[in-house]
Amino acid sequence: MRPLLRTMRSWLAVSASTVLCVLVLSGTDAVQFGTPQGDEGTRIFKATEHPNYSGQFRLQGQRGTLVGSMSDRPPWDHLDYAGKHLTTVQGKIQIEVNERTNAGLVVADFREGADEYRVVFDRFEPWAPFQDGGIATRIYEHGDSGNGDPLYPKTWLYLAGWGKANVLKNEQVLYKDYAAHFMVMERSRDPNTHEVRYPIKRALPGGETDPAGMEIDLWVRSKETNNQNFPPFETFIHVFWEEVTWR
């Protein structure tokens, strides 16, 4: 009788635990753990909707390319959708920013010929609400996104910043307090031809970028305009890095 009694007691204990678990789950929101609520199944959550979000980003970009040249004279094209005027440059970009506090430092170093250039981007400020204080993450920009200008394809920004930067040439200030913008974004250029397939007539709603790749783009521009150039600024520096490392 004693073995049978022990078996019955064990069975009752397991059954009671199961019933208690079902009652607890059915009577609370715990039943939703790991299950999409309502229509949120494919929704992209804001970073701040994650309880462990630190806001701290540390990235590095290598395999740099300068669009055009630092010595170009008007008229020039420094977006170069066709990918015909690109210069491979040595150097890297380092990004250490906090999206919550809209503070940090972006430093890009590259060499063109005998000259060394450094972009120091450390003042972040918003020019539009979507820029979220100067540094933003997990948003669409450009193209037909409704955010930013349409000069580049609509792209998903893993991280981006807007504000002011200084540009140094051979350790001397070349441009001071110029408008600057960096984007950690989906790959915009064909990896073989380096063509940006934009603008095109498309049947699908996603942008003309390739989500299978990633790049970092940096733009620095002057206040002064020049309609001979594209984009129409007196100065527009555009460098991108195709190898992105999260640290």
C-alpha cells in the first residue's frame, strides 16, 4: 500500500501544480508572454519600449569611399548615383554616442592623396521632430519616407545623427561649424557596380536599398549654396564605409 500511496500523492501534487499554473496564466497577462498582443506581431518597437535599452552605441566603419574628390570644382555631383566618381580612401569612422542624451562623439579620418582629413562631429541638434533631439534610432529617412529630403533612397536607419562638425585638413581647421549628418543605414550601393538604383519607378513600398547589407554614410555641408552642384551647396563632403562593426 505504501508504494501506491506515494504514487497517488505524487500524481496529485503534479496535477495540483498544473491546475494552479493554468489558473494563474489564464487569470493574468502572463499568458501573453512571448505572444503578440493585438496587431503588434510585426510592429517595429521604439528603442525606448525595450526595458533594457541603454541608448549607448559604439560602432566603427572601415573600407571607406569618398564620393568625388575634396578638390572638385563646380559643377560636381557628390551623391553620384551612377557610382562613376568614387575614390577609395584609407581611414575609418568611429561612433560613440548616447541616443537617450543626444551626446557623444563621431570622428572620421581619411586620406586623399598626400592630405589627411578629419571630421569631428560632437554637437548634435535636431532640425526636425523625427530627429529626436539630434540622435535617433530605428526610423526611416529620405526618399518617400516623409522624413528628411528626397535626395537619397528611403532607408532604414539603425542609428543617425544631425548637428555641427569641424573638418580638419592636415591638422588645420578647414571648415568650422558646418552642418553634418551621419547614417548607419541599409546598403545603398550595388556591391559590384557601386550604383545607387535611385530614383526608380518601383512597385513595392520598401526603399531602393538592400537590407542584406549595411553601411555608414557621413555628409558635411556648407550654408552657402551653389546651383551648379548636386546637392546644391558650395561644399558637400560625402564619405561612406562599407564594413560596419558593432562594439
